[in-house]
Amino acid sequence: METRSRLNNLRVVNLPEGAEDPDTCSFLEGWIPEALDLGPLRCPIVMERAHRVGPRRDSDTPPRTLIMRFLNYKDKVTVIKAAKAKKDIL
């Protein structure tokens, strides 16, 4: 059951802290297509929610992991395929 609930989740590692302020979901919905060169999409990517994991850290440590939950599984698959094709995103 737990695996099913995580099916639409995706982790983003090394995204600088504060880049997504103030609304994480809106930021990711705009940033992902731009960063992955997805071009015009028939249906926009929609996030159900997104948040950082763990407590805030000092500025000299790596940024916290960001977890995002897609509204549709197909959006997650599209993002993963585009990320694998592009390789270096940041």
C-alpha cells in the first residue's frame, strides 16, 4: 500500500535552497518544462504538492532534497524520460 502512495512522487536533489520561494508547486510547474526543454505541452504539468525534506541547514551544506507529487503518473514518466535524455539539468 505504501508503494502505491509513492507512485507519483519524484525527488529532486541539489536544487538550490530558496529557488522555489514562495510557492514550490508553481515554481516547479514552470521550471521543469523550461529546464528539461520539453517545449509546448498539450497538457501542462500539474503538481499536487511539493516540499523540502528535513530541517533547514547552514548555507555551507548541500541543499535539502525536494519531494514533489505529480497529479498524473504520466507527467512523472515524461519528466523522468526528459531528464535521462538531457542528463545535466542544473
